[in-house]
Amino acid sequence: MFSRLRFPIIIVNFKAYQEALGKKALELSRIAEEVSSETGTCIAVAPQAVDLRLISHEVKIPVLAQHADPFTPDRYTGAITLEAVKDAGATGTLLNHSERRILLADLDKTIKRARGLGLATVVCTDTPEVSLAVATLSPDTIAYEPPELIATGRAVSKEKPEAITRALNLIARVNPHLPVLCGAGISDAEDVKIALRLGTKGVLLASGVVKSKEPYKVLRAMAEACI
Amino acid sequence: MFSRLRFPIIIVNFKAYQEALGKKALELSRIAEEVSSETGTCIAVAPQAVDLRLISHEVKIPVLAQHADPFTPDRYTGAITLEAVKDAGATGTLLNHSERRILLADLDKTIKRARGLGLATVVCTDTPEVSLAVATLSPDTIAYEPPELIATGRAVSKEKPEAITRALNLIARVNPHLPVLCGAGISDAEDVKIALRLGTKGVLLASGVVKSKEPYKVLRAMAEACI
Amino acid sequence: MFSRLRFPIIIVNFKAYQEALGKKALELSRIAEEVSSETGTCIAVAPQAVDLRLISHEVKIPVLAQHADPFTPDRYTGAITLEAVKDAGATGTLLNHSERRILLADLDKTIKRARGLGLATVVCTDTPEVSLAVATLSPDTIAYEPPELIATGRAVSKEKPEAITRALNLIARVNPHLPVLCGAGISDAEDVKIALRLGTKGVLLASGVVKSKEPYKVLRAMAEACI
Amino acid sequence: MFSRLRFPIIIVNFKAYQEALGKKALELSRIAEEVSSETGTCIAVAPQAVDLRLISHEVKIPVLAQHADPFTPDRYTGAITLEAVKDAGATGTLLNHSERRILLADLDKTIKRARGLGLATVVCTDTPEVSLAVATLSPDTIAYEPPELIATGRAVSKEKPEAITRALNLIARVNPHLPVLCGAGISDAEDVKIALRLGTKGVLLASGVVKSKEPYKVLRAMAEACI
């Protein structure tokens, strides 16, 4: 069920984790939906491609693809087109994640095509300068993630607050209304609180929730931190 | 519903075609299932990643992914793991299609991992020599497709019979029981007949069925040519 | 012999053409040097990697690599580092050519590293929007080239003047002093004249000179058009 | 000065190391030439692309590129063609190094093209199975290197003798006269001796010589181990 991105937002990236595949992906998505409904905070999930359709149809929170190719529907064996992402019921897609970087030329093309299709784009960036460059392409959201902190449990909001501030300032110059998230190492409500205080509109995280033994508890605390 | 590959076989690759996405992918898969059931010829479909789970659960013919990444389930945003392919209910995966070539090192890794997971691999090749090289890695099937004929409507079995024979001979030296298909430009029953007469165990095709106005009729004739 | 980029400029990309390899690359570079010296117009050449050192030592015009990898000197077999480009005596490097696109993240890294090493960067772009995005990364020059016109002989300055104007306007907003070139299909002095009249600081071209039977004559006319 | 590969052989890969760039690459190549001349053992060097021509013209030992692209000379900005490698005076090229893997389809194409141009190919492989697959493509030499040991100083010949034996046996089945090298962690004469005793025709190494304070001494001992 198609649902728009609202801010502040918590986006949970399921990556290619076994703990977030198939039935488990659905369970995790239902937990996210429950927490979202209880707290009013927007929580989006980014499941694996094979789970996109299943989850989009079972939950009422925004569902994002983890990646989409720049191609139009045609002779592109193995590609995941934006049209397929849309047909699967997703709200949009992550793009340029540090584990799936894309060419600058493809990024422009894909953001434009997504806009035409009514799909939201959340573009990951690794430096304040790249964040500025991406901001000029007008995606729907930027998620600034210093790659060296991803999956470390050391939160970007605590370790690199000045880099977040710098990214926000640069982006504000060219695109002042663009919502910016931060990510990398986000693992508890405190990390989220600091991120929001710095001026971001939310967080992108993965292992902090997916690998947690108590995803409900972790997400609930984070969602409350957003209120 | 998991179903094994049987030979002779017709594999229909849905590529990223709009005509074979979502509902239309399901319709096409049902047609393939119907023809397969009526004729006894094995017909497999290779839908887009977002459709794998849906189709695997709705039809009783083999369903293949169009591509799988070499990664184990872990921090690989945007990847399609073999575990995801299996969880989605697929029988196996195409690998190294001309529109999605993979590294030799990854091919070895992926074939081995697929074997361990009980997934079938259908590896595409572009020359008789590459076919021989791939045969030594012992995939479940090889689909030899000269790229210059793909999507031309000029069938490999008519245009390059001697190349097919050469590929078959080379493969037989190292792996005599490996079933070999051919592909590229296959568009009617006659093309299929010639392919089988040359010694292949079937065909891999796409536009010939996906872009046809009468997919049932085309597939039915092809399936009968296999009896 | 190291020589700085001056504007207006004509950059001749030798691509992987046989007509611009080894001895022929040197001859062509000497012609460029001669024309530059006669007319006062800056002409730079971008030879193949194996010719960089030879040509940098034989001519006194700027020599550019066609591509450089983002890596620092280390365990990167097959890489062309910026340090190697510099050691070979080049002035800088082209980056992100349509035939060798790079990841956005690598572009940022490479521009920053080049700056630190005193190497000039000429970044190719394919749309006005990508030009704007690249401008925020502050390369030394941008070369806007609509890929569909490359190697056609139909000059971008005649076929897409409004796109050039749009690129110039977008870039001026964030980086008003950044020199912008245009490329694709540039084949005679008239094309160059129009390009300069539109506000660019020169052109990037390849086959128009490399494949010409009279490269001196073509270049000479183009260089005069810049005076 | 063009020089053929002879066996046993020691191939020194300069990678993108700063210690083996430009003047230092030339010094190192002269040391290799000296040791080769003193001991009679064939020693080849694989310098960075920008140094290929310089070194090929200054030493009389075989010089190899570290990588070559599959493309014919044409519109391929940034590519290193086999024609450029040949024009630069090199004997041949490494292919498919673990730090620069190539597509299976490109490997076939590049080996065939190199043969036509009279260039030698040394193809790196990471498993015994991939070694077998590559052997069927008939390159001039295979260098089996388990990637997990590269740059560790823990020699493949000591750590994985059974894997080397397995690779040799598999290759012998399809191509009994193909010389096979091993690499990864090779750092002294003892490592080389064991490698030869296992049946290889030499070694491929990098840091063991390039990062050594006494490259002459290390190479000399290794070359003597080959007599």
C-alpha cells in the first residue's frame, strides 16, 4: 500500500541480511508499521528486491527499493527498473548507497525518471561536497553517510557532528527545503536525538535494527526520539 | 512451487520488458505453465527480481532469476543473493547473460554456492570457447548465445549452426552430460526444431515470446517441436 | 614539459584511436604545439596512457590523461593513479568522459586529490544538470558533451545551443568563474566560433582532428577562431 | 626491447606502488635485468601503464602490462588497448589480476586478440577450478593466486601446496603444456623453491621485491633458486 515519506523519518535498510529476508523481512516491516502507528513517526523500510512486492502489499508504511538501475524497461536482463519498483508497490528507492555506488550520469537520469514516475528518491552521499552536488539534482531526500562509520555502531551523529553540519550548510545554499538524513553507526535513540538536534530530518540505519534482538524496543525508542 | 529443470527445455527470459512485468509476468507464466502441462515439454520462465516470489508461488513450472550476485547474505545493499533467490521460491538462476556479464571469479563462486544451496544455474556464453571454459565449472546448463543475434529475430540455429556444433563438441570433451541450450533470435517452432536437431537440449529466448501478440500459440508450437 | 591550461582552449582527445598512438600521437602533438605557438591559442592534447610520458617530455603544450583512477599509490594492479599521471609529466586529466564514466563518490575524491597534487581536472558532463552538480565540486574545467552527438560530426554548438546556454547559466549560479567547454561533433572553425559566442571557453574534440587528413589545417582554423 | 617469456620465470608486478613508479620503476627493472643476466633465469617486470614504453625501451627483459582492455583501437577514451601495449614495446600483459578482475567474455576476446598480435598473456586465477576454466582458453601462462594470501608475506607455496597441486592437475587434463605460475605472499628464495618443486614454472610477486630494501639481494636469491 503506497505511502508517502513524511519527516522526521527513520529508514531501515534491510541490506542483503539473512535476518531481513522473506518472512523475517515481513515481520520486521510489521514491527516498523506498528511502531510508526503507535508513535506517529514515519518509518520506512528498504527490503531486498525479491521482497518488495510482498512487503509493499502487506504494510502501510513507505517501502523503498535499495537500488534501481537507470534503464527504461527493455532488453536489460537482470536490471531492476524504476517501473518494476513502482509496479511492486514501492514508494521509491534508495540510490547510490556506499555498497552500491552509481555513476554520476546515471544518478541524474534516475532521479529525473523517478520524478516522472512519482517515485521518491533517497540518495546516499559520503562527503559534504558530494551532498552538495547531489542536492543540485533535486532528489527527494539525501542521506549523508560517512562510509567509514557504516556498520560500526559508532554513530555519525556523535562521531562527526561537524561534518553533518557542514553537509547541511552546503545543501541549504542550493536547496534549502531538501530534507537531509544522516546515517552510519546509528544504533540507539540517543544517536537519533543528536541527529535531529543537528538539523537533520531523520536517519538511515540497518544493522542497529536488523541485527537487534529487540527490534521493536530499539525502533520504538528511536521513533519516540523523533516526536 | 519449486520445480526442477527437465530437458528438452524452453526458457523464456522476461528481461526488463514492460510487457512481462507484474500482472503481465504472471499471465505469461500461466500461459507457459498451461503449454507445458498440455505438451509435457518443460518450460521455465525467468521473470524480473521483483516478480520472482509472486510467480514462484503461483505456477508449477521452473522459475529462474535473471541474475544473482556472488555475495553471501550480509552488508550488500542492492544485491540479489542466491539465498534471496531461493527464499523467493525459484528453481535457480540465469548467470552471465550478455546484458549482465559477470566476472570469471564471481562465476566460479556463484556456481559453487548455488550447488550448495540446491539451486540450478543456467550460464550464458557468447563463443564456443567460453562455453568450454564454463563447462569446466560444471553449471547445470549452458545457454550459448552469440550476442550479435540477440533480439534480431534471426535465429542462431539457422544463422550459426556450425558454431552451435562447435560449442557442443568442445563442451562434450570435458563435460559430456552437460545439457546445452542455444539462444539468440529464436522466434518460431522451426528454429527450435533445428536447435534440437543440432544436438542442443532446448532454447533460451525472450522477445520471440514476450513481444508476441500470441504467446500461447508461439510457445505451443515450440513446445510441440520438442516432443 | 609541464604547461598550464589557458583559456580559450582546444583540447584534442586521442581516445584509443590507432591514428593517435605512439609515433602518430607524437606527430599530432607536435602539430598541436606548432599551431598553438603560431596562433597563441592554448591547445592541449589527451594521449593514451602509454604515451603520456613520451608526449609530456616532447612538447610544451598541456598534456592531459584521458582518465585517472581514484586510488592512492598502493596495491591496485592496473590502476592509473594521479601520482602516475603527474610523474609522467602531465598537466592534469580528463575525468568522467562518456566512454569512461566514473562514480560520483570517486569524482569528488579524484578532484580533491588532483588539487592537492597540483593537477588540473577537466570533467566531462552529459546534461546541464550534471554540469551544475559537477560545478559544485570545483574542478578546473567542465566539458559539457551531449553523448548522442559524440563522433557524429554534428556539432553540439549548432545542434544544441540552448542546452549549452542552460549549462552555462546553471554553472554560473554556483561557480561563476569556472571555465566551461563544450564538445561532441565539433569538426570545424565555425563550430568553435559558435561555441565561444555562446559563452564557452573552448572545445573538447577528438575525431574532428584525429581522423582528419589535414590536422594542421583543421586545428589552425580552429585556433584562429579563438583569437 | 622485445623479449620473450622463458621458464622458469619470476614476474615482478609493480602494481600502483609509488616505490615502483617512473625513475624507481626503471631502477627496479634494471636490477631485474642485471639479476636475469647474471643467473640466466628469466625475470619479467609489469610496470604501470605510463611507464610501459620507457621501460620496454630501456631493458632487455620481458615487460608486461598489468591489464589490457578488450577493445579494438577506436572510440574508447581511457582504454588501454592491446595495440597500445604492443606499440609501447611490451611482450604481453597480465590479465584478470585479483585487483583488476575482468569479465569472462572479455577474457576470451582479449586472449584471442593478444594471440593475433603476438602478445603473451599471463592470466591470474583465484581457484583451481577457475584455473582449469582459463586453461581451456589457452593463454600463454596462468598465475594461480589465492587472493586471501596476496600481500600477506605468507607464501602460497607454503600455505596452500595442495591447492597448487590441484590447480596443476586440473590444468594438465586440458592443456598439459601450459606453464603455470603461483603467486601470493611469495617473499623469499625458499618460497620460490617450494613453488618449483610443486611443479609450477615460476612465481608472480609484487611487494616481496617492490617493498624490499634490498631488491637486488631478494631477486638474486630467488633467481638462483630457479637454476
